[in-house]
Amino acid sequence: MSARVLASIVCGVIFGAGLVISDMINPARVLAFLDVAGNWDPSLALVMGGALIPSTAAYIIRGRRAAPLFDSRFHVPANASIDWKLVTGAALFGLGWGLVGLCPGPAIAALSTGRWEAVMFVTAMVLGMAAYRVSFGNALKTSPTGNTKA
């Protein structure tokens, strides 16, 4: 196993453990955060605020290095424009998150609980990704920097 794959697995496990420890795999906690007019739970805001610390450190490190430790270059999206695809995707993401209380990362971590809601969410997510690939697979292009763009 390459160092790059091992580093990816370790980062994924740390991320998943953080989601489990902070109880962000619990859809009720997320929905309580979104219920600002009712029984509001600020814990999600604290978790997101705490996540800014390592994220900020990573951006500072990225600015000072030519490449990451286990790859030849940083893989950063080249497209910085706000277009209809971004707005539509963000709206669909927010709508789904608000209705269900799960998003992809916590849903995958929630599979560890064996709850049927997490299994259904991840199944629907994978089917949606497959449907996109089947429908728009020919439209996927690789940019000169190697990033895949739809």
C-alpha cells in the first residue's frame, strides 16, 4: 500500500472519528441546529468552528509548500466561478441536508451504527452519483491541471 493511500485512509478515519465523537452522525442533532425558531442546538456551529482550526493550518501550510508530502502536487479545484451548476448543487445539498439531517461524510460514518436511515441515504447517494455518470459521463473533461470538471 502506498504512503498516499495510507495517508488518505488515516485522514478518513480521523475525520470519521471526529464526526462520531461530536455526534454529527446523528441527524436529530443537525436538524436541531437548523431549528433556529424552536429547540436550537448550537453544537454543530461549535464543531464547524473547531474545524476551522486545522483547515486554516492546512491552507497556511499549502501556501508554503510546493507539493504535499505524498503527492507531486496539490489537487485544488481550478474553477472559482459561481455558475448555475454550483448554485444548483449547493441548493440541492442544503435541501437534502435540511430534510434528512445527513450529508455525505456523516452519512458514511453513520453506516457504522447500522441505522437503516444511513444505509438508505448512502445507497441513494451512490445511485445518484452513478446516474450522473451514466447521464453526463461524456461531458466530464479533465482540465490542464488534471482536475475533473463537469
